[in-house]
Amino acid sequence: KKNNRLNIVATEVFLVDAEMETGGCIDALALDESDAAPVLDLVDYKTGKGVYAEAVCQVATYTVFTERLLSEAWGTPVLLGGAHILRVRNGVFVHRYWPRSMLTMPYNAFTWARALHAVRWDIERMVK
């Protein structure tokens, strides 16, 4: 908290995206007050050995889901500023941040994986 201007405004926010038939739980939403105009960012906590590609896909997906839900609820387009991963393990703290403009590709990777998952069992039946 001393090294940034993230102010947590919500924690453990459950969400479901009907379009992707997928849901999850956001660890936190925070106002990033580093600049003149505060922006809402997604925050995810990790305690594993590292920050892996799957985690970037996860926070990108949760970012898109959050934007959709807030846009619908507030009746106006909402774009988050980006996504943070805060990793704490054995007293070591790592902070990673991706601005919203960098989250399109990892979100697309999620959509491709989701599409493959949707047809997996049909393909499995083809070889039985």
C-alpha cells in the first residue's frame, strides 16, 4: 500500500458471464489514484510459486466480465484501467500490472480455450 495508490473498494465479488457460460470470484476491485482521474482496476492475489500465463488469462477474463456487468448495471460503458496480480509467498511480495490495452490477447486465449472445451466431448465421442 505504501508503494502505490490502490484503494480497495470491493472484495470477493462473484460474477457470472452468461455469454461465456462461465463465472468466478474477483479477489478485489481497487481505485488506482496514481493519476489525476482515478480508474477502477481488478486485483488478484496469488500465493503460488510464480505468476503464470494462466493467471494473466484469468485476470483478463475477469476484467472483461466485470466491465460487462458494471456497464449493464450502470447503464453506461465501463472500462477498467487494468489488472494487478499481487503475489505473496514466504515473505516475498511481487506486483505485476497490465494496462487494459494489453489484456485483449489473453482474453482471446480464454475464449478459444472455452470454445475448445465446449466441443471436447463431441470430438471424444468421434473416436469411441
